[in-house]
Amino acid sequence: MDVTPLIPDGFQLIDSYGPGQFRVAGDLWHQAIIVIPEQTVKWSLQSVGELTVESLSPVYDADPAIEILLIGCGDRMAMVPAAFKQQCRAKGFGVDTMDTGAACRTYNVLMAEGRRVAAALLPLRA
């Protein structure tokens, strides 16, 4: 029995991740990235401490709108300020933080369910 999720062509799935890199839809990235269903873009952040709503423009500019953003914090989950989460809700999407591996896996599961999900991912340390 084939259990491969049916994802429409052209949508981004996270193929793999490891220290300092991600493979998304067959493309290799060696930096932090933001993945939305239609595209993957580089993300200039180096740490969760640099996080601002403005740094997430690919998420809140997405059309159709993103409903949930997964923030992959690197090797370990980190908390983000409640005010940041409120600003994101005001932009129309919820936020969940977790370690990067969990964010990659959760993104793929939610994509397979047909959800409008995005992932902002800091790489694991090498």
C-alpha cells in the first residue's frame, strides 16, 4: 500500500535537514529559510533573538493566506514573547515554536493534510 501523501505539484515539501542545511523540493539550502507552500526563500536571521514580525513578510504576504507558522529554533525549542505572537495573530496567522527537526516534520504532516502552513527554520548547528 502506497502511503505517500498526495501533495500538488509545485508545492514545497521538506525532503531532509541536517547540520547547517535543508533540502526542500529537491533544492539544497545552506542557511535559514522560510518555506511556504508555493516557495522557499532565504531568511536572514541567525537566532531566535533576532525575530521580528517584519522578518516574516513572505508569510504574511502569502496568497492564499497562511494559517499557522512553525518556527524551527535550531537544536532546541525557544520561547518567543507573547507580544510577538499577538502581532502575528493580528497579521492573520498563529505561531508555534519547536526545535527545527520537529518543525520540518510537522510542516510536512500539515501540508499533507492540505493546511496553509509555513515554516521559518534556523539550521541545526554543524
